[in-house]
Amino acid sequence: MPELTTEQIRQNYQAVLERMKVAAAQAGRDSAEIRLLTVTKGHSAAAIRAAYAAGARDFGENYVQEALSKMDELSAMDARWHMIGHVQSRKARDVARNFAWMHTLDSLKLAQRCDRFAAESGRVLPVLLECNVSGEASKHGWPVWDESRWSAFVDELRPVLELEQLELRGLMTMPPYDPDPEAARPYFQRLRRLRDFLAGQYPQLNWRELSMGMSHDFETAVQEGATMIRVGTAIVGARD
């Protein structure tokens, strides 16, 4: 599938921004508090440059090696790179050293490795806890779909929250795919309730961010409190 032109990407990016503003207004929110991530996995450096020229500064990538190659080629851009895909423990070093954000922290083991490598690099890594709020077996993330177990989850998180080189900023989720954006609403609502519950348990920490919503359902996510939306196809087109 041929990539979109620079002008098509510019128009798409502006259209998504406008839709995001409308959705925020419907929920009585300020769209300025919502960050738009352009998801560029499977897309070329040229497509990323086009999105950058349109105003994008935050880019989401799913695969570490693919992302590192793009970071090297596009090093002149003042882009913020977000790891939004599942991270294997052996890739923790690369993530901790190279990404501005990690959205997919899903285990104590991965947290400890990222903490260690961030310390070696002399930096603090902003992270989001990836949460499986649907119970879908194919999804990664902390198993938190059963709200009756949230109190146990609080205890499970304690050693993660004590790691000094990781800066917790909130939660991330990916609901089961459904072409109807309304189908995702209950999962977005559950993530927001979980965030509010954890903020009550650990009020000293920063739980502001909710990373949720993609090309087909980001408006619903914004209405339910998303502070980061991850949009690829609606901006840079379908990937090969």
C-alpha cells in the first residue's frame, strides 16, 4: 500500500486535532491537556517527517529495533519517542536509554530492569502501567479487570513504586478491538476508575495520565478522560 503524501498527512493530522477538540468540548474538557501521539510503526522516516512538518512532536513506536533505527535517522528532529508496544525484558536497556516515555510497564521484573538501566544512563524514565481491564487473554498488562481485586493490586504495585529511576505518570490500556467505538467506553471508564482508586491509595504519586484511544475510538477515549491518545492510521494511513 503506497504511503500517503506529505499534504495528505498534514490534512489528516489537522483533522484528528479538530476531532479531538470537539470530543474534549463535548466532555467539558480543555483539549490542551490531551497529548496526541502519532503512531508510526511500519511507516517510513519520510512519513514521520511529514507528520513532524504538520506539527506532530510525540511519536509512538511498538518495536524497539525499528524505533532505534528511525531515531538514528531522524536525530535532527526534536521528537519525543514513546514505547507503546510490549517490551521483552532483554529490550529493557534500549528502552530505558532511548525513549522519552514507556507506556507498557507490565511486570515487576521489567520495572526492575528498566530502573537499573535508567540508573546506568543517569536518567529517570517516565512510565505508565499497562493495564488489562478487559480480561482478554491476548492482551498484555496487569490483570485488573476484576475490580474486587484492586486492593490486592495496590500491594502488588508497592515494590514497583519504590524504584527510584522510574517516574510513574499514570495508566495505559488497549480494549478489545471493536469497530464500534462505543464498545470501548466501559473499558476506558474502568481504567479511569482504577486510576482514581490508585490515586486514593498513593496520593503522593502522579497519576495524571491515561493513555487510551486509537484511530477508531479516540473520541470516546477523550470523552472518558484520556490525556494521551495513540493515533496511527487516521494520520499516516494503513501500514504495509
